[in-house]
Amino acid sequence: MSKNIAIIGSGFLGLTLALRLAESGNRVTVYESAPEIGGLASAWQIGDVVWDKHYHVTLLSDSFTKKIVEEIGLGDEFEWVETKTGFYSGGKLFSMSNSLEFLRFPPLDLISKFRLGATIFYASRVKDWKALEKISVEDWLTKLSGKKTFEKMWKPLLKAKLGLAYRETSAAFIWATIQRMYAARNSGLKKEMFGYVRGGYARVLERFGEYL
């Protein structure tokens, strides 16, 4: 039986839900307060330059994301590149693409680096993610990594991804992020690859809207 369904928010979750409900024969209306769709995946434009508001990437292990992009007809536009990692701190950009570069990373002392590594390893082994929904990401990471590491490493990353909304985000968010990265490394590939659609998520969202 067909139903009239309203979805609040046109982020990727809202758009995907709208797609699946419409495929099931329902009449779906998506409501969005912003002038464009996409939520945290939306883009900025200055002149002719368009780029994602927040950092987004697709991994080879992201089967659901790849499936959606393929469904809307952009699967062939993925470009895959080997992962290179850098961190901007104190006015300088430091490469952190391997263990040796991480150990040489000047902003953190050796103990802080050990705690950071231990935090990531511990998070990769946690199975009960539901318990983390009751803990703020700031409190959880500060407890595990220490205040200094949170301020110098985790906080800039969280703000780049979530803006000030990180203050209201649960620890389950960073757990899911770490689990996702580990899944990519453990997928049997010799190299970790990041995927981008030409034109960024703005291109994906434009096509998603047309497809719906």
C-alpha cells in the first residue's frame, strides 16, 4: 500500500531513504531548510571554484556508497588514488603517510603519539558501539588520548568534518570512522585507495537530485 511520507533533511541519509521508499511505491517529499541539498556533504562555490564544505572520501570498502553512486549513473566517474596523509599544525604541513613520518611528527611527544596509536587500535577492537552513543566524542577521546592530543590532533579533525557540531557528537561517530578505515586496510588490498567523483560531492548531489 502506497503511503505519503515526509523526510526532514536532504543529507545523504535522507536522500537515500527517499530513494528506497520511492522504489517501494511510496510518495515521498524531502524537506530541507538550506538553499541546497546535501547537508554536511554540500559544497561551497567561490567564482568558478567548487569544493566540498567538509572532508569526504570514498574507500574501496564503502560498498553501500559505491552502490548508490553507481545507481545514479556516476560509477564510471570515480578516480582512485593511493592514500597520502598530511597534517597542518603550527603553520606547517607535515606528511604522515607512514609509521616513520608519524614518529617524527613534531607537535606530539612520544608518549602522546603512543596514546594516539593506542586509542586508534583500541577503537578498532571495540564491538559494543551502542554504549558509545551515550558518551561525547570529546570526553571519550580526551580520556583515551589525553587533553594535549585531543587539542592538537582530534579537535582540528572533528571541526574540519563536523564544524562546531562535534560538541554534540557521540563517541560512536569516531568509532565508526576508525572501523571504516580499518576495513579498508584489511580488505586484502596492498594499498589503501581513496576515491573521488570528478566534480566532488557537489556533482554526486546534483545527479542524486535529478535521479530522484
